[in-house]
Amino acid sequence: MNDLSAPDGPKPFVKTLDPENDLARGSAVCIVGLRLDHYSTCQGPAGSIKRMRLIVTADLHYDIARSVAPTEALASRLSGERADGLVIVGDACGRDPDILRRCLRLFDRFAGQVFYVAGNHDLWTDGEDSLRRYERDLADICAECGVWYLDAKPWIRGGVALVGSIGWYDYTFRRASLRIPLRFYRHKLAPGAAEALSDHRHLLDRRDDVPPESLAVGTRWLDGVHVRLPMTDVEFTRRLHERLAAHLSRAAECAERIVVAMHHLPFARMVHVSGRAAWDFANAFMGSEIFGELLLSVPQVRYVVCGHTHRPLRTRAGRIECINVGCTYAAKRYEVIELA
């Protein structure tokens, strides 16, 4: 683990009805007909890559004031690092996509190839189409900056592949012990928040299935405010799963080693359980187990690197080493992967 500033401790990834001071870990993106014209090839020169050094970071949040100086310090440091690639695993910007352009330009002096995977905050909008943001705008910005947009196409060179996806959630990581009905997860707010917000009180028209203690849980997941998808979360998760499966299949045809970069989490063991209902309600939005099942089905997958939770973690799922970078808003970090 490499820290660029004094750790300020893991930050909560959701706030209770406090959008002005949120540390909310929302999620949003889409995956229909991604434009691939900027990525006309994924197969590089013949021959095997014997060694490859990758630097991975995530959650730079360059749109948030307290993240600006740490992100610029990180970019300055990484510009002097010797590595073949730099993978940024989502959430560089927010509602203004131009901030992604400015953030990526900070890494212009990095000597290797820069890769980007979309994060949920990158897809937040003030009303425009999040699907277009994901399919068009982010792809165009990455191409303009010379950055490989892994959501659009895998990178394959000499027996090594990098495959990326924002990932998504279908509530399979929700905490059963909370006993909160599924309709609240679909609307991305807990019963206490529904009771406080007049336009969501209809969720409480039926109360016989709502645990009384859950009315004290006021968590609101801000994807429900800022993300515009033309499908349900479950449908979107399936679409992303299908596209990731296609990318992995393509990579597995010619790569012996695959590194997967996902903003959301593919394994339940990567999800932090705090024991506090206000925070654990948000576990439903951390990712989906179907992505983990897919990764385990591809023998060449050696690593999966993630962001999203702002909590550093290293663990294993079978043969796969699982890494969460764990950047917070004030402390930017990176990990190094040596493929030998």
C-alpha cells in the first residue's frame, strides 16, 4: 500500500439525508452499444510479455475540494514512477464531465499507458442522460486524453489482458439481518428516509413488513437522485455482466494472465460490515455476486482491482487476488501489481 498523505481513516460511503456533505457511494452507468471507434484494436504484437508492472488507483474525486491537492500530489509522484500501465478505477469526476478531462491530463507525463474504468460518480448528472454520458462522453474524453477506456474494450498484449467494467448492483449484497423490504432498495433509500421525504412516503403505505427499528435508518443512496438509467438495476447488472463475459471471452482466447478492474465489488468478502444499520443498508449497492461467479469461471483471471468503498483491502477468492485501493477523499493511495 502506498499513501500520498496522512491517512484520515476509512470514510463512510453514505450519509444520512445529507446531500450537501455527502460521502455517498452512489453508483451509475450503462452499457448499451458503447462506442468502440476509438478502440479499433485490442490485440497487440505477437510474442509474450515476460514481466509487466501496473499501478492502480481509484476514487480520485477531483471534483471535491479536499481531493484536489491529494490527487495532484499523486499525479506528480506517479509521473516519475516506472511502470507499464496506470489503471484508474473510477470516480474521477462528478456531475461535470469536463473535470474528468482535467483529472486525466494530470497524468500526461506518466510514461506508460493510462487506463480508465468508469465509476458511479462519473455518471451522475443534473438531468441529462447517464447512458449517453457512459457510452459517448467518457469514451470521447478518454480518447482525447490518450487514455484507454476499458469499459469499451479490453487491452490485450503479448499474453496479458486488462479487462474493465464499472460493475453494478442487484442487491445480492444486502444485509438480510436488517429485514428491510426490497422495495426500499429499489428506491435507494431506507425506511427512515422514506418517512422523512414526502415524495417517498408511499413506500410505507404497507407497514406490516417494515421492522419498527428500520424507521430510525435514514440512509439515502444518491444514485437515486443523480443517475438516469432506462432500465432497472437488476436489468442493468445483467447487461454489464453479459458485456464483461464477452470481454473476458475475447481476452481468454489469447491471454495467459488477466487483470480485471471493476469499480464495484464482485465478491461478498470484499464488502465491509460495520454492524451499524445506517451504513450496512448501503451494502446492497456495493456490487453483485454474479460478477464474482463470472471471474472465477475464467481460469486466466489472476487479479481483480476495485474502488468504491474507500476502504483498503487485500483478500483472495480462490486463485484470484482481490485488491481494493482504498483511497479516501483526503488520502490518495495506489497499489502496484507485478506480473511475472
